[in-house]
Amino acid sequence: MHLLKGNKNPIPAPSEEEKQEASGNSFAVGYRKFEQILGKIIMTVYHLRKIFMAAPVAYMALRIAAYNMSHLPEQVGVNLQTTGEFAMQISRYAAVIGPLGITAGCLVMMFFSRKAMYAWAISIFTLALPVLLLVSNMYPA
């Protein structure tokens, strides 16, 4: 910073950016505004990252639950044995709401967690539960 001599109030010399602005370099001004807007968008997405991560998982969980509600039999078998029989029978409602509740619990834990990626990854894997129930009851061994 260059100070003018003999003046009690120091005035800084104009920076290169200010000189370009004064000379009418509109590209530099436009680029700086673009950087500011892009930075604000990135910070907003960062602050809302948990919502952006949870939305597709919740959507797919609800879609799979609706599909299973219409395609699973009235009594759903759980724990397929080597003999081809199921160890336990549960209602279709429990077979749909159970995995949906597990996924919802993982998403709730994600919102309260400081490290959201772990709970989010687990919630992704819980989407396999209703698919597994559907496949095991549609095509038993």
C-alpha cells in the first residue's frame, strides 16, 4: 500500500482491480459479480446439503413402499429356510412399513448427525430391504 506523503490522513493507492474498473473493463466487473453469485449459490447448497441428500432417498423409499403395497401377497414370508419355507409370516402392511421406518430412522439420524454421510450411506443400503422382501416372496426357492 502506497501512502501519499505530507498528508495526515493516509489514502491508499488504488489497486489494480480499481484501476481496471475505472478504465471501463466491464469483463472484470462482470466476472467478479459472477464469482460472488456462484459463491452464494455454493454456500446455500452446502448449508442445505442434508436436505439435498435426503430428498432422493425419501422419494425412492416411498416409491418402493407404494410398489410393494400393491405387489406383495397378503402374508409375506421372512427368513427363507433351506427347505424353501419361510420361518415367519408377517402382514403386507408390516412388510411395507418396517423397511420404510428403518429408512426414515436413518434419515432422521442423518439430520441430527454432524457427519451426515455415514447415516446417509446406511439409508441408501436400507432401500435394498423392501426389494429383497419382494424378490424373496415372488420367487421363493
